[in-house]
Amino acid sequence: MEQNEYTKDRSISILGCGWLGLPLAGLFVQQGYRVKGSVTSEEKLAALFERGILPYRVTITNQAIDCDDIQGFLDSDILIINFPPSRRPDINSYHPAQIALLIKAIEASKVQHVLFISSTSVYPDLNREITEKDVMPPTKGSGQALIQAENLLLAQTKFTTTILRLGGLIGYDRMPARFLAGKKDVENGDAPINVIHQDDCIGLISALIEQAVWEDIFHAAADEHPTRKVYYTLAAQKAGLEVPTFAEGKPLCFKIINSDKIKRRLQYTFKYPNPLALL
């Protein structure tokens, strides 16, 4: 569909208005969209309302969708699915079951396009650079759950889906100083990291919507990939915390996420291309 078919009076629903979804929804409100947002508790509804977002409480299990008006929430042209798999022993089956239930609800709605916020954890550590052309079975449970969810969405014909696989999320109150501070013999110290700032997540998502880029898969991580040792040592030092130590002599396991495809497609330049500059 051509870009000029999308105007600012169109509507967007964001399933999952947390650390990333809430400021994203606020931006779309500022841009003139009619925005509906979901949270999982009554206490969080007010924060959405205060930003001009139509608030809904939505919880999805592997058995049912709990929402007073799920079709009201899905009464939008575009749906952004933005909630990660829950950390649980049956993650491989639980999260795909959640998405399967959601798909049924989407098919009964007016949603035409879905943007699924996924993760680069769908890739195992291949000790090399990875592009969207790489297709490898994930080793982690979260990655296995996400790739199943992606495939379920991509297989649908009643709406189109774009997948955005984000690297590790950083920025504002989610800074890395405490992640490894004080830890001993941390493995993979020389492994490059793949992170992305909240502002770039929002910038890329907004550009995908504005340019109507559907039926595609993209990676997104900052251009620079400093090592874990350099990054987390500097983060701890800057925060005045105990510096971690790293194990030596063990096999290196890593991946380097290449984001050239999305930068070319959207003509996008990262606001924070070097994670070290944020410390």
C-alpha cells in the first residue's frame, strides 16, 4: 500500500503500554492519531488517560483474553503487539497460544496491519554477523516462543504483519550499570553487545507506520557493538558501582546484529549509534 494512503486521522491500538509502549503511544497522540492502549492492571489505566490514550485493561493467557471490550480495543486500522513472552517453564507453548488467541480476535476486527515487536533472541549465538536473511532455530526458550509467534502472524491472510526484532533495550531508567555490577567471573566478556535506545525504538516504529512498511522482517540494534567487558565496566564506573570481573580463556559465544536493512528501507539514522556515548 502506498505511503500517501496513510493519513494522520487513522487509528492505532498498542497492546502493551509499558516502558516502550507508553511513550510510543504518547508520540502517536502528538502526531494526531487516535490511539488505544492496553495495560494489565486497573492502576495503570490513569497514566494512559492522562496522555490522551484511550485506556483498556487487557490480559491474555493461553486459555482466554480477559478484556471488557476486546473488539473495542481492536477497533483500529493498525495493531502494535508489544508484550514479551512470560518467563515460565512452558514458555515455548504458552506464548504461541496467547498469540493464537489474539489472532482469532484480530480476524474478527477491523485491524488491517499488525506490527509485532519481537527480539533478536530468535537467533542463537552464531559467532558472526547476522542479517534478516539468516534463518536458524533459536536455542533459548524465549527465542523459540517468539519465532513461533512470528510465524503464526505471518501466516495470516486477513491482515498483513511486519516483524521488528529489537536488540537489548536501554535508555532513561533502563540503564545497564546494575546489570553486572560486582559480579565475578562473568562469561563472554569479549562478546559484542547488541542494544538499542528507547528513542531509536520509537523512531523506527514511527517510521514503519508512517511509511506503511508491511509484510517484512527487520532487525534493529545500534550501529556500534562494544564488548560486554568494555560496556559494563564503564557503566559501573560511571555509576560509582563495583566493577564486574570477567572470566578468561573460555569459548566465546556471540552474535552481531546487522541493522542495515531497516536503515536503508526507512532512510533512518540512529540517534544513538554508539552505546558507549550514553554512559
